Amino acid sequence: MSELQIGLIGLGVVAVGGMLAYNKWQEYRHRKVAEQVLQSDHKDVLLDVGQDEVCNDDVPAIERREPVLSENLPEDVPPFAQEQDETPASAADGQRHADDADNETFSGQPAGELPASLLDERTEFIVTMELVEPVPAQQILYSQREALARLSKPVHWIGYNERQREWEMISPDSDRPYRRLRIGLQLADRRGPLSEVDFTVFVAAMQQLADELMAVADMSPRQSVLERAAELDRFCAEVDLEIGVHLISRGTPFPGTKIRALAEASGMVLGEDGLFSRFDDDGRIQFCLQNFESTLFMPDSIKNLSTHGLTFLLDVPRVDHGERVFFVMVDHARRFAEALQGQLVDDNRQPLSEAQLDRIKREFVVKPQATMTGFGLSAGSPQALRLFS
């Protein structure tokens, strides 16, 4: 080892030793200062007064004052002291009112019964979820959106509005917090019953959601859910009927401008789906008018359109009071036939008689709707609108 290396090592040892000595000296110095402070000769006012009261009868007793409201303060209290007393009281009152409002909002009172119009055990697989703390709607809906987007059946989100004391559909645009959730996976629709794959994906998503929200989720057994879905689908197939009354030309095609004028005069509205629709007072479709040919009715092209036929359509399970609606639809079809010089025919293009129209109403409108009522799902009800979509 060279002399230079030895010298450097020596300098390092000296430096380390100096630092250790300096730190020890600083520690000793601070300890002495702390001892001087703790051994101060200043008297403890509170302790000394208490001892004097007990041991010396000559010392006058200190008057004890109870806390009072600002308006009852003695006159000798300066205004500044009154203001100091009032300000914390006001802040405390405000905070107390806010806390009371929060406690009232999420009071933990039992929620009312979930309306079947929102979710029905016969039409949806319902997951019950109770959260420890309320969570904003957007966070709830955002959590499992990617997994649920793969499902072929609709998912319905219902939350309990603590202020209104009622269940409501959760809006994606809402920032309302919810602590009680009911999530429904539809068991069937016009594409068929719920599949086992969809059910598995949904259950996994709900379990993940419960973990993220620190919630307790209650679910029905898998087998019973799939059996209910198959049974519901069989029922839907029996009553899922659409009645069409056709109006065909006698040779001269119907001009699009005249079709539109007649439709709008009858209170029908042209939609983006290429159909004219008539709505009831609640905004539900009663019946539609479509082109008998393949071309759709579109606002920008109907003026140049002509067709040899029209079809009036009644979606039986989606319309309440189907018998009356069928009568109104046939009446409109007759008016169109008179104005356009056309003829009402059946699917085989055979003229429709009064007896045939009456049979169609009885067999394909009244009976299936009676079957739906017997099953507990009335035609045109919110459940029916979800199922037959």
C-alpha cells in the first residue's frame, strides 16, 4: 500500500472521529438546555391555586362561572370576548345542522319495496347490493362498464333516493350518491333467453363491483336463474305477435308527399327509423306506418318517393288496451285507402272484410293480451316494454 493511500485512510479516520465527537457534544448541550427548561422556577398557576384553596383558608376562593350564551354575558365582558364566543358557536351550529342533514339523508331507515315497474323478479335477475358508504352514480356505472358491454341482454340500474324515500333509475349523468342498489339483468328479450355465458360474465362483474364499493351483494343460484329465463322465453314466444294491415294501390302508386301529409294530419310522426308512429298521451307508440316496399320513409327523400303499398303495424305485447288501439289503426287505414284510392288486404293480398278484421282482433290481439294479464305482465306495461324490445 502506498504512502498516499495510508495518508488518505488516516485523514478519513480523523474526520469520522471528529464528526462523532461533535455530535456527542451537541447532544450533551441540548440535553442540558432541556433540563434547565423543565426545572424552571415558574409556578404552575393552575396547580398552585388549587393547592392554596385546599391548604390555606385565608386565600379567597375563586368564583366559578358556568358557560352562558352571549346575550347573558355579564356587562364587564369586553365586546371582543363576546364576538369570540359567538363565532365558534355559530360555526358549530352550522356544522351541526350540516351533520344533521347528512344523518337525515342517509339515516339507515329501511327502504320501501322495489316497484315491479322498475325491476321484476319474473323478468330480471336482480342483484341486491348494500354499500357501507354512499357512492356517486357515475362511479357506480363506470366501474364495470367494459365487462357489461359484452352482454347481449340489457342491464338495469336502480338506486334508492334517500331524500325522496323512493327507488329510481340511475342516470349516467347524475352525481347523486347511492348506498342501496338493485341491478337487474334481463332474463329474455326478442333475441331469446339469457345464456349461461352472459350470466357468468354478469355475476363476475357484480362480484368485482361489490369488492370495489366495499358492498355486500346478494344473488340467486345460477341454475334457478337460467331455468326462469327459459320459461320466460317460452311465454314470450306465445304472445309475441305483430299485426299488419296492408293498403295497396289499384295501379297508380302513392306519392310520398301525399303519404306524409295524411300521416301528419293523423297525428303521426316520422322517426329516424324510417317509420311514421302514432303515440299515446304517455309518449308510448300505439301503431306505426311503414312502406310496403323496402325503401324507408326519410325526411330528405320522401318528397321524391312513390310506392305501391303501405303497412299499418300493431305490436301486440307493447300496447295496452290493444282492442281499442286496433280499432283506431283500422280506422286510419280506411281513411288512407279512401284518400289514396287504395284497398285494404291481408298478407296474401286478399281483400279484408269486416268479419276478417273482427277475427284478427279477437284471435291475435284480445287473446294474447289476456294471456299476458293472466301471467301477471300486462301488455304495454314497463315490464312488457323491456321484454319485447
